[in-house]
Amino acid sequence: MTGARSYLFVPADAPRKLARALESGADALILDLEDSVTAERKPAARAMLREVLTEHRSRRAGPELWVRINPLDGGLALDGEAGLRDLAAVMPGAPRGIMLPKARDRAEVVRLGHHLDAFEAAFGLETGSTRIFSVATETPAAVLSLGSYAGGPLPRLRAMTWGAEDLSAALGAVSNRDAAGGLDPLYLTVRHLCLLAAVAAGADPVDTLHADYRDEAGLTAAARAAAHAGFRAKIAIHPDQVGPINAAFTPDAAAIAAARRIVDAFAAAPGAGTVGLDGRMLDRPHLVQAEALLARAGSANQKSGD
């Protein structure tokens, strides 16, 4: 997959923040109707968001516009139809995709897909054009169900991410950090499981947010580590985080040159299972990695030129 590198959260009822976010350089914006909007503000936020999506529907440049809806089964202080009300309000504006919070398992992604089938038909949208981004680890049951995402094709599923805040609250934990300030091993395990589940499902694994938006050095280190591990993107919560994230998930010139040499070496030996390069013996997995890196580099360059 070669999707976005950065997903920037923006409250759906904050037009000034949205205006800044549109100029931030983020590959995608997640216009939030869930946690950042209070229950009493949700009806107004839906109306505002519908206008925003409609206004930007025909534009050919700029970030993708995604919407985080409320959970399909409601939640604290919400009626059980909150998620469907969100979809009814925003789907006429043809968002690029829907972020599904509190996703329990593969079946809930399929369920959302059925709702999207109906809304696309009702509003004259191309069938299957609305993608899904699953927030896949916010409850203990969801973590234990991560393997279900590998149960067969999920054509709408574009991305999956993990998080430590909601999960630690669900567990009743005092903190998700250890004594040294790093993530507790439990949450590191959840991170790794989400990465595996996303790749197994054919979706982009997206690393969670770095909460301190003033800590550029920490963000840069975290984003580079995520890219090294195999994540394709990272969530941002402030426009200032976008640049470091995009840089971390854009292969540099040295990496691109090395990947091209590997591809060229295999091209010069058609049918060979292994090739030698600079004293190293390379096999097919090295070729696959090199081709994937070049694809990401091409996608990043295209987005930077948008």
C-alpha cells in the first residue's frame, strides 16, 4: 500500500483550525466528530462538516478528507444511532474515507461497509469509493480480535491504527507508561500486533499520535522508529507535527539509491533467485523490500507535488 504518510486530526466544529490544517502539508485530515466534539455540539458539527466536505468535493489538490464518526453502537452520553447520524450527515459530501473508532473486529468493519454501500447508492457516489480506517485496539476485546482482520479480503479497509489511551482506561490502568517514562510492554505488544494485523489485512499500518506536540525531537525519533518497523504513516494532532512525520516516512536519497541498485541487480540477472551486491548475497525478500521502498518514494514525491 502507498497511502498517506500523515493523518492530521482536526475538530469538526473548529473552522479556523481546519483552515490552518488545509495548509499544513498533511497528506490527509481526519475531521473529528467523536472525542473532540462534545455531545451537545455534535448536531452543529455535523452540519458544519457537511458544508466543508461539499465545498471541497470538487478540488483536485490538497489533503484527503476523512471523517472520524462516533462508534456505531454509541457510547457514553450518546444515543446508539450517533455513528449512523454522522454518516447520514457527511456522506453527501463524499469524504475520502471514514475512521471507525472503538472497532471491535473485522465484522464491525464489514458492518460499516454495508452502511457505506447504502449511503453511496443513496447519494449517487461510486460504489466502494469510501474507504475505512479502523482504530483497532481501543478495548481489550478488540486487541484479542486483531487476528480476525486476516480472515479474507476487506476491499474498503485502507488503514489500521492503535492507541494506548483508551485501552489503558478500559483496563483501569493508572498509566500506560513504565517507571522510566516509556510505554509499558503491554502497549508495545499491542503496537506490534496492530502492525501485523494491518499488513495481514492488506491495509496501511499507521502509528499512533505523539501527545507532546512541542517535542519535535521526540516526535522525529518516534516517527523514524515507526517507519523502520514497517508502519506507513503516523497520526498528528498539531500542524507543526506534519513536517517531521512526512520527512520520517519519505525515503531519503541514499535509501532510494540503494534500493534502485538492488532492483537493477536482479534485473540484470533474470530468473536468478539470489544475486551478489557489494559482498552481500541478496534474495527475493530483499528485492520485495527495495521495490516497496521505491513505490513509497514515488508516492511521497507525488504527494509533495500536490
